Amino acid sequence: MPRGPLSGHAAGRGLHVAPIEGVRVMEGNTSPATTLISSSVTEHDCCGGLGNIDLRQVARWEQRTRKLSRAFGSPHLACYSLGSVILLLNILRSHCFTQAMMSQPKMEGLDNHTTYFLGLALLGWGLVFVLSSFYALGFTGTFLGDYFGILKESRVTTFPFSVLDNPMYWGSTANYLGWALMHASPTGLLLTVLVAIVYIVALLYEEPFTADIYRQKATRLHKRS
């Protein structure tokens, strides 16, 4: 599960940063801007963050060379191995997201029951889309199986893909947004925006490739028939 402005003394420098109106520090935690920056970088060093793009390059390399499939003895085993790495990095990302929020101030304007329950609703909505996407795609469909030559009969169009394009990405974004609202965290909101931007960049890589491989498969099937 996914886990503001600053006040206090800048660590190691003795610099005082004045409190900002509407923002309060979580009790016992005062963190400098460098904490937010390092947390943001760490949080995105995995699937769904910048690391997602890096791992996608590994998958594209596999699609061109099939070296991972040969090394592991089968494309399915290679895909499961890469998918396991992605899954572990996702867990690390969620942990870092939470730690970044907990080490930063809350925003008073967000710290109320209405915002909390709005966040809870977004979290529930996001979980529905993430879990139903995984159920529809399966492990290999979720974790870059098409780059390993593991294709479904056709592109999935059942729920949740029937109501939303890329529901796993947007469901995950809703999870982070809901988690940030539940914690009244401006840091969480900032990181959620960064998550959404990185997902959009990832889709620029993914959408054309996915469309092309299924078009090629349809062409081959048409020629055989």
C-alpha cells in the first residue's frame, strides 16, 4: 500500500526555516527539504517510477535478443523472474512513499474527516481497479509478458478495461492519492503527481508496442486462415 512545506532546523547546517501557515509538523518529526528530495528519488526507483522505465528497457532488450529466455531456459520463467523483481520494487516504493509522508509535515486544511473519507474512497476505488486488472491480465500479462512473446489470444477488453484505459496505472495512482489524503500529506500529494507523470511517460513506451505486437499477431493469424 502506498504510504509539506517545512519547518524546523535544516539538518547539519543549523538553518532555521520558518513555519508555513496551514502546515504543521508531525509530532517528533522535523525534516529538511533534502529529505523530501531523497525520498522522492527513492520512491520512484522502481516499477511505476523511473525504475519502471529502466525495467521496460530490459524487457525491450529481451524482446529483441531473447537472451533472458535462453538464460532462464524458458520465456515464462524469465518473465516470472523479472516480474518478481518488479513486485519487490513496488513493495519498496510503497514503503518509501509512506516514510516520506511520515517524515514531513501535515497540512491543517486536509486534516479533517471529510478529506480522510475521500481518501479512503479513492483507496478503495484504486484497489478495485488494480486487483481486477491483475485478475484479467494474469501475472505474465501484468508484468511485461508480451515482451517475452507471451501473448493472450487478443487484447483484454473485459472489466476494468471496458470502463477505463490502463486501469492498473490509474488505480495505482488513486491508491497513492487516497493514501496521501488520508494522511493530510502535501508531500504525498506531490509524490502522487510525480507517480502520475511517470506513468504517463511509461505509457508512451508501452502503448505503441502493445498495439503493434497484437497487430502483428492478427496479421499472422489472418495469413494462416
